[in-house]
Amino acid sequence: MPLEPSRLANHRPTTTLRPAARVYITAITLVGAAILAHGLWNWQSANIARFLLLFVISAVASGMKVSLGAGPGSGTMSMNFLFVLLSIQSLSIGEALVIGVAGIMVQRLVRARKKPTVEQLLFNTGSISCSITAAYNVYHEGLTFFGGKVEVPMLLLLAAVVFFLINTFSVALVTALIDSRAVFHVWRTTYFWSFPNHLLGAAVAYGIYELSRWFGWQTSLLVLPVLYAIYRSHRVYVERLEEAAKHAQEQLRHAEELAALNRRTIETLALAIEAKDQTTHDHLARVEVYAIEIGKELGLSCDELKALEAAALLHDIGKLAVPEYIVTKPGKLTPEEFETMKIHPIVGAELIEQVHFPYPVAPIVRAHHEKWNGSGYPDGIAGEDIPIGARILAAVDCLDALASDRQYRRALPLPDALAFVLKQSGVAFDPRVVEVLARRHIELERMAKASAMSNRNRLSTDIRVERGAAPDAGFESGTRDLLNLERSVAEKAASEALERLDQELRDSQTTQVRGVIRDIVRDAIPYDTLVVFRRDGRRLVCEFSDGIFQDHFRRIQIPVGIGLAGWVAENHKSILNGNPSVEPGFLSDPTMASPLNAALAVPLEFLNEPAGVLSLYRRDADAFTSAEMSFLQGVAQRVARAWPAASQEENSVS
């Protein structure tokens, strides 16, 4: 049951074929046509009834074919070759050619999934004609050449081998020319498997030959039931194989869909993190690229890499449980705020566990703030006890955070950020991870910038919804609970200063209010710059400024939520020793080299409504104390009460 050639049926028209393939196809077609014409011109038939019987049986056998797929390189398997051998053994060359060509036509045209073109039929006709002629000459010339010393079984075997080689090689060659592949490789991988079938066909043909000698050529009819039984069993076998392959493809497609769903789930959760902390948008994508490449170099398994990929995007998901004012705070955290922040690896791991990833993501998320020397959190594990994915993530996360702009500082140059990570090798980070990071950081940085992940969509967290007059439960009523500021001011001098401020604000004229604020604050808290911001909708405008950069602050308008003052106005919370360089005009403009290194900012609120921000700036880092913050909060409370009245008076005078 040979594999008949059908490769050409799946290729482009001849007009678009390579020149060599076109020449070869044309040559085979012409040679085959000449051979067929010669055989028909010299037609001989010693027994026309026998010829017709083999012709009919061969046509029926050719129709009993099994399809072997629909893609490139597909074909059909039939019983035709057996009767080609019988024709070669007992009929003339013309009769053998007619039986062979008729068989290939039936095989290609009857119940074909895809009808062949005329060109393809001509090539198949030429190929089968060449193969039959070569095999016919080997059989009959062998009888003459060896003088009867070689038995019929051996000659049939030689004829089968010649037919197989020429028939399959001619089709393999055209396939190789079309696809620009090695012809032997195509022949070996696509057609060589059918060689045993040709040998079996030769053995069956000899058996029929012997039966014909003893019982007459009509006994050839007896082979039909046997062939049909073989055909049916093989067809059932192939159909089961096709069903199994189809089922395997469906399972593969299902697995690919699940993998895509997992990826979309990860990216959706990452978007949720971005909604909480906008600084993580590019950070997550860059960390993913760095981490995966380092993981590959360190020999992580496929599942470990998948877990690391997910953790790189989701390691900060626990921040969803941390108050927003802490997550977005543009300055150092207080001890209380840091205690709250430290829950995010635990909460993140608990959230990830609910997803049921097929690889260990949660342990990486839980341990990504652990340190090599055991001083990290939340569990204080050290060294090799930390999951390898978490060790990679810790170093990469730190490097990219230092090399990226943050609300509380400018980005460090990549070499400076790397230098910091190198100093922490063996202390906070796994030395193996740091070594790879140091050796490949330039390459990884280039890959991170080129990553398409940096173009992921952002959520619409910065738009303003105009509709909706009030929440269903109504607005909050009453006044905001205020701190007992006097009790928080420990020093008697500060308390007396606040009392003096109350008195002077009551007695001062409009033009004197600014001076009163400046003098009271300067006596209690040294500063280099003082700014009073007034809130105007979603922006802060400078109402009054004093000291260096006072002109700069008078010119700018700060969006609520941006920079130190914007964060204080948004969250109604004070900030101690923040970085002044993140204020608009400093962070966005590298030419503004600010000498200011510490900021103290408190909210101004009057009758439960945000009125503005009172900010102080110093050249020295960490220059302000918590006692000074408490005092400034007291000042802000009084200024907020006095400022609206002063503004109204100023407007009436003007």
C-alpha cells in the first residue's frame, strides 16, 4: 500500500514556482508523456480479458485509499501498487502503463478532498510512467540478462525497489525544489517509511502469480475480499489516529487558551496595582524583562520562569490593602506607616494563592522583600532559604526603583544605581544574582526599553466624572475631628507662640497677615523658603512665599496630588522631611538644580474644607523634627481660620 505523490497539489501555481522547480516539473511531464505515447503506439495484448480484469481490479483498489492529512506533504495510500507489479510481471509495457496511469487518476480524482489541477495530474502521470517503465525493464531485462538463473520472487523484489525509488524520489525532488530543502532529507522523512509496504506488495504479487500458474489468472479475483479487509482495518486505524491527533490538537489549543487567560489575568491584576500606584507602570514591565533574562541564565526550570514572570508583574499587588496616602507618599515613611506597608508581601501572597496558578508564584511574592543576611521582612529568612525567584526579584526591583523617577526623588543614573546594588551583594542580595546583573545590565536595559510591555494600556484613573450630584447615602455631615494641637506641642515656648499668633491674627490688618505668619514661623522653625498655597479647585496657587526660590513658587501652579504640596492637599496629611526636588519645576526641569533638601508641609483646612497647604523648605536633609511639625500644624489651624476673613477684607478694600 504505497504513498502516492500528492505534494504538488498543495503548492502554488507553476507561474510562481522557482525556475528550477518549473523546469523539473516540465521535464518529468514531457518524458512521462513520451513514454506513455510510445507504450500506446506499440500496444500489445496477449490476453485482453486478463488485461481488463486487472484494469478493473486496479481501479477499484485505487479507490480504496486512506487519506493521510490535508496539509503540505499530505497524500493518500491505496492498493494500486500491487496491481502495477502484477501488470509488470504478466502484461505488456503498454498495458502496465495504462493500468498504472488509470490507477493514479482514480486515486487523485475520486473522493478527493481537493481536486488537483491539470498541471498536477500531468506531473503525476509523468512520474508514474517513468517509475513503471524503469521497473518493467528491470524485471524483463533481468529475466533475459541472467538467463533464468534469478527467480521471479527476486525480480519482483528488484522491480518493487526500483519503482519505489524513482516514484518517491521524483516527488521528493520537486518538493525540495519548491521549498528549498535538501532532497534526501525530504525523501527520508516523508516517503522512506513506505518502503516496507512496497516489499510486502512484491511478496503478495508473487503469491498471486503462483496461484495464477496453478489455478488460472481468474484467481486474481480472490484477492479483492482480502484487499478490502486490509483496507477497512487500515482505514479504521488511520481514522482513530486522526481522532487522537484531533483530540491532541484540541487539548493543545485549550492549553494555549488557558495560558493566554493566565497571562491576561496577570496583566489585569497588574493594572489594578497601577491604579493604586501609578509609578509602577513601566517599573513592572522593566522588572519582568530583567528578572526573566537573569532567571534563564541561572538555569531556572520552565515552571520557575513562568512563576517568576507572574511574580514580576504581581509582586506589589498586596499594596491594594495599604492606605493610598502611604503608597503614594512622596517622602519617607513614619515608623507607623512602615509597619502598615510591611503587610503588603503577606497580603499579596494570600491574594495570589486564590488564583491557583499551576506554578509557585505566591512564595516569590511573599519573600521579595527578604534579604540575603536575614534582615528582611516579613519572615526574616536568609540565603538559600529565600526562593530563587524572590532573590532575583529583590535585586532587580531595587535596581530599577533606584534608576526610575519617584514622587520623592529623581532617578539615579544606571551606573550609580548599580553601584548601590553591588554594595549590597551578600548583604541584601544573592551574590550570584548581582554578578549576572552587573555583567548584563546594559544589555538588559536595552531589552527592557524595547519591550512591548511598556506600551500596556493604563486605567482611566485621571479623568473627572461630571455626573452624580451626591452619593446615595448623602455627604458627610459635621466637622472633621481635629488633633488637639496644643497638647501635641510639648515646649512651652511653642505654646506661647501659638497664643501670640492667635492674638496677632485677630488684631492684624489684611496686609499684615503675611508678615505675622512669616515672623511667628521663623522664630519657631528655621527655614530657607516658606510658601502658603491656596487651593483653587484641583490646583494649588501661591498665596504668599518668602526666602529663596520665592519667585519660582509664585509662578507655578501645582495640580492636587502632584509633588509634596499636592500630596498633602490630596490626602489631608502632613509630610515630614520630604524631598523638595519633586515639587513641580524641580523634578520636571533638570536645569532647576534645587539646593533644598528637606520639606515640611501641613494641610490648611477651614470648616472641614481643604483651603491649601503651608510648606517650609530647608537646605539641610532631614532638617525638620516631629515637634516642629506639630507646631506648624497648630499654625496651619489658626491660619486657615484667619485667611478667608483676610482675603474677604482684601477684596472689599480693592
